[in-house]
Amino acid sequence: MAAGGVEISKSSVVVADRVRDFYPRQGGRDGERRQTKRSCDFDRRFNDGRRDSYQRHSEKRRKCSMVSGERKGEVFRPALGGEKAVVDLGGTRKISSEDRVGVLKSTEYVSAVSVPSVKHPFDDLEEGQLEDDEQVVQAPNIATSKWCLESPKDEAVHVVKNSRWNRSSLSPESRDEFQVEASDERRSNSSGSRSLEPLSAHENSEHESEGRIDIDVGDEQCCASDLNDSGVDEPEGGLSMLSGSRDVNEYQKLSKINEGTYGVVYKAKDRKTEEIVALKMIKMNMEDEYGFPLTSLREINILLSCNHPSIVNVKEVVVGNSDSVFMVMEHLEHDLRGVMDRMKQPFSTSEVKCLMIQLLEGLKYLHSNWIIHRDLKPSNLLLNNSGELKICDFGMARQYGSPIKPYTQLVVTQWYRSPELLLGTKEYSTAVDMWSIGCIMGELLSLKPLFRGKSQNDIDQLQQIFAVLGTPSETTWPGFTSLPGSKAKFRKQPYNLLRY
Ligand SMILES: Nc1ncnc2c1ncn2[C@@H]1O[C@H](COP(=O)(O)OP(=O)(O)OP(=O)(O)O)[C@@H](O)[C@H]1O
């Protein structure tokens, strides 16, 4: 591994150079991110870089109090390491220095989210066993975050008609600089259809949609205001979790980076600190007058709770002067799709190793925190000019538990979708992400999608997979014949030709 480490370390420099080579003007012109070449090598990531991750952890704690600190008197539980900390039930959270050392020592990156359905040592404690003024605390926690909508009771956080996001209250004066274009975007999407709008950056790319199909995620796709039936009183003033959020005008819009299905992404500058950031504007659901998409709530909740160098950092959520909401993220200069589209030669093996180790570290962090991403593909992997890779776009992500519950199978862009999803399973787990990153690794090595099925054709996608890996049977894949799609007539292909 030592030799491999050296090789990867060197290659990270090359990846950074190659990323810069494709965008020489971008890297050099404004010099906004003149970063050291060594930032993704092993030395820095695992030695010096560890300091960075601790520093980010403490920043995250600050964020955490914003996310979950509002729930006074609640008993918080530790995440994975069993770390114990102290919470003042008056709402001010304190963590003793001893506990803090424990937190930092116990895990390489601090686990940020709760573990559903797992018995924890503290579970055995009787009520009152904790010292009077001490309770168990958990740093950023998906389940207790104010953005959490996983439990139906909490789903009452929605926009109300007299809120500041009420469209009728819109006035020309109240528009912010992000608003004009945003309104146009919404008009163009006013049919309420979820079809992919034309993208600016990848418009002419043959990889534009990465085999994407328009998805209707059925039971999981709704917006906050679809949940009004929960019977809980609506909080006065709209989305309660937005109270106290800063205004988007704290940022100066520089340019539009890209538009995805669920939001428009802008490059912007913090007016005070001059930091360059990415602002993702959340598209409201136009079919519903005040709809805040559940996917966006999930994305915000998960990203605010995560803390890992390979996961894009969300700094805060800000609001526009009218009915717009923005996620403020660290800015990375490229995404892997754009970089690969411009490459003539594939990445070298060692470059691929450098990218893959970052991707795998990020995914390990997610999976060990019970999160499945469910939409891993090159355009959701951001790269900076130093060769650092970060996973973004958590619109499809969700927490899972044990035992596995049925989820929608209409997730993951087609070329990166696993056979079990293509065959219609509703009970799936982290393996769907592992399949996607296997496809991404193949593509990094060959510069061509590994399994490039015809658009919206699951059978063709499966035929392409079976042509390489063999047509499954109950022997090679126990349980295959009970999958809904297994009855289709697939061509018989010999087992596993991956090496040829
Ligand atoms: N933090 C960031 N820094 C720079 N660019 C970004 C950032 N986040 C997103 N982007 C760019 O915007 C694009 C779309 O972002 P994202 O995937 O989050 O939006 P989406 O609406 O969920 O897209 P999709 O249609 O893939 O679901 C990305 O592919 C990337 O090019």
C-alpha cells in the first residue's frame, strides 16, 4: 500500500494539473483559487489535512446549533462513537473539553447523524440515570434538525398563505438580484413537469443527461405543502426553519453555473468576506402554489448535518426578498462530467486511484451514517483546481435503517443504476451507490460510460450489463428470480466477461 500511496500522491498533483489544463483561463485568469498542488495527496489529506477536518468540525458545531439547537430540553444521543457530551437544557449546548477530545480521537471524521434502529449503549440507561444537569448530546443530527421531515409529525413545517413567501406579496422593490432570472426559470417550468430543462453548461454534450430519465419518485416525491393534512397547526410566518436565516443579498451574484432539475446554481461572492461560494436556488413546485420540495428539505438537512472533506460543505441557507430560498455551498470550479467531456485521453490508473479514494472515503462516511446518496454520477462529483473531489446533489439521498424498508426504485440516473433497481426491487441498500461508483470508475478509466443503455429503456440497460457480467440466474444471484423484472426474456450471456 505504501507504494500505491506514493503513486497516488504523485498522481494527485497530475489530476490537479489536468483539471487546470482543461480550464487554463479559469484557473489563471481571476486567480480566485490559487491553491497548492498538493492538497489532495496522501500527506496532506491524512496528516496536515486532518487538522483541516477538525477545524471544519468545530465550524460544523456552530452550524449545528443553528440546525438543531432550537429543541430545548430534548435528550440528544451521540452518533456512532458513543461520545458523551453535555447539554444545558436551557438550549445552550456545551461540550466539555474532555468530551471534545474523545470526539476527535474516536473517529477520523465525526459522525454527524443519528443511527436509526440501532441499539446504543445509552439505550439501556433508565430515565434519570444521567446526572441532573447532563444529557447526552449529538452534534449535527439529521433526525433532530429543524430541517428534518422524516417523521410525519414534523411535516407540518410548510409555507402558509400569509407568509413572506406568499406570491401575492411580491413587489418589484422586493426583488433581489437572483430573483429576476429565478422567476423566469419558474415560468419556464410552470407546467409543473419534472422534465429536465435545457442546461447551459452541458447543452451540447453528448453526455448531457447521463442516461437520465425523468423520474416521478411517487410516494417519496412531494412538497412540504403536500403534507398539510398532518393535522398539526401551521406555524405562523411560513417555513419555520428559515427564521433567522440571512438574506441572499449578503452575496453578490457573479454568474450562473448550471441548472439542474431541482435548482439553479450560481457563482456568487460574500460581500463581507469576499469568499466565492455557490448558491443553489431551490425551485418551488409550481403545481402547488407554496410548495417547498421535500427533496430540497432532505438535501439541506443531510448536507447541513454532514462533515467530511469529500462531501460538499453547505455553509448556510439564505432567503431571497420574495419566495426564494438558497443553499450556500463552498464553490468548486468543475464537475467531473464537464472535465471528462473535454478530455481527449482518459485519466491514468493512478489518477483514477486518487479520485476514487476520495469518492470512496466520502461514500464510506455517508453509508456509515446511514445515508444512501441514490444519484451518484459524474455531474454530481465536484472537482476543484487542486484535484479535490466532493460529492454534491443530495436531492435523492435519504436515510435508511435496519431492517431495510421498501423505497422507490425510481432513483439513480439510468447509466449508473444497479441491476436490482432496474429489475424493480423496492428493498435495496448501500449497494446501489457501490454499483454507481463502479460505473464511474470504469468511465474514468475508459472515458466512456460503462453501460450506456438507450434512454428510458431499462431492458436495454440490463442487456448491456448482462453482456459484460453474464445473464444472472438463481445460482449466480440467489433471489434473482423473485425480482419483478426477472421474467423478461434476456439473451443468455456467459458469466462475467469483465476482464476481457
Ligand atoms: N458547490 C458547487 N460548486 C460549483 N458548482 C456546483 C456546485 N454545486 C453544484 N454545482 C454545479 O451545478 C450542477 C447542478 O447542481 P445539482 O446537481 O446540485 O443540482 P440538481 O438540480 O440537483 O441537478 P440534477 O439535475 O443533477 O439533479 C452540478 O452538476 C455542478 O455542475
